[in-house]
Amino acid sequence: MSAMATSEPRLAVKRSLTASEKDDVGALVREARWNQLAADWRVFLEVGRLYAAETDQGRIIATTATLPFGGFAWISMVLVRSDYRRRGLATKLMQWAMRDLAADDLVPVLDATPDGRAVYRRLGFEDSWGFQRLRRERRGASAMLAPPAGVTVRPLAQADWPALCAYDAAAFGAGRSAVLAGMRGRLPAADLVAMRSDSVAGFLLGRDGGLAAHIGPLIADDDAIARALVAHALDAIEGPLFIDLADSKAALRSFLDAQGFAAVRPFTRMLYGTSTRFDAAARTFAVIGPEFG
């Protein structure tokens, strides 16, 4: 253990991050081999709450973040610098976050890796449903698919935004337009909407990342529309690409396998004190990511 790791870190809620603190949280992400960039941390600071443990020198060495939605809230970004692990910092930050959520009558929700799942079950979280992170290394042959009759897939326009956010809220179980706005424009080729007449029938967003670009959320009325949205994006995005696909979407998984995607790791969506999901399973094809829901 380093000399710096001998004193007891102090806990704080961060409303903003200094330049050195941005470096610290970026280092936590890189050490964990996660994908987040500064724009992702900005969402937590602007929309949610960022809890941190810091040294006497003001260096952030552990984090937990929360995002409130209607009736529930996400917990994520549970990170601890390697030389400060096994000191209970993650537990302390999680407990603080959960006390605040309980005070606001919000049900904690999180997406757990296999290692984390056992820990969270001991804290009272229950399994709800699963998804897989898939990765494509590079763009392959054209994946373009025509949407179903009567449906068009096109780039997202500003005029579409209110209807898209309402469509998403009905599928997700709560409004999250501020979080979606934090994704929009970061991967323009993935900002797509499917329209049936004048109504939204599906949409896709995406974002850049430290390891790979990431597409999601993918919300759609049916498999055919979901495939058409994804195919449109795949043709326009080069290089490594992630998607976090619901386990139940076998048809889309087969399509992605054929496009060169391979499984990276599984996740389990867990809710505190219940296993009953709040979203619309039929329309939820891919999530934003385990940090955002």
C-alpha cells in the first residue's frame, strides 16, 4: 500500500469537478477498463449526484453516482482506486447514496456484473432481467435492411425530440430526457428515429467512448424496426462498437452475431427489494449502458 493510502479518506458530494478531479475520475475509469468519458461524468453532475472519497490532498480515489427518475433511481460508477480497495469505501459511498434515495422515496436500481451481483444481493437487491454487452471490432459488409412497410428510418431532427422523449418515457417507465440529451450528438450516425406515419415507432442514440463507440438506447415497437435502426447505424460507424442487448432479443442477437459482434460480459439488472421491472420489455432492445439505464 502506498504512503498516501494510510490516512482515512473523507467523503463528499461533488457538485462540480476541478481539472485535477476530472483527471482523477478519468484515471479510475481507465484503471477499471471502462468506457466513460468526461461527457458521461457531466451527466451525473448536471442531472444526478456524484459521491466521492478523497484524500487529504484532494485527490478523488473512489466514486458512486446516482440518477433520479420517476419513482426509482440509478446507482452506478462504483469505482475505487486499486491502492484503496478493501477499505470499505465502495460500501460507505453506496450506503450514503441509498440513504439519500430512501429519503426521496426512490427505489435503487443498478446493473451488476457477475462479480458485483453477489455483493448487491447481500445488500437487498433482487434480479430482474439480463443483458449482454456485445462488441464489434470493425465495420464489415453492408448491413442495411429495409424497415417494415409503412415505416421510415431517418436521422433524428430537432422537431422529433419531444415525441421521441415521450415515446421513450412510456417504454423506460419514467422521463429521462435530460439523460438522453447528454447522449445526443455524441455519435451522430446513431441518432436515428423510425416513424410510422407521424408517430415514433422506434429510435436509437449513441455516444463516443474511451474503448469503443456505444449504441443505445434502442427502443422500438418490434424486431424488424429494431433491426432496421441498428443496420442503418452499423453501415455508418467504423471501428470498435459496443451494444448492451437484452437477453430476450434473440432475433436481433442473431443479426448482430452475423455482423461480427461477440459477447464481452453479461449484466443483471437489479432492483432493491423487488424483482418487478418497471420498463416495457417488448420495446426495450438495448439499454444506454449500465451507468445510465
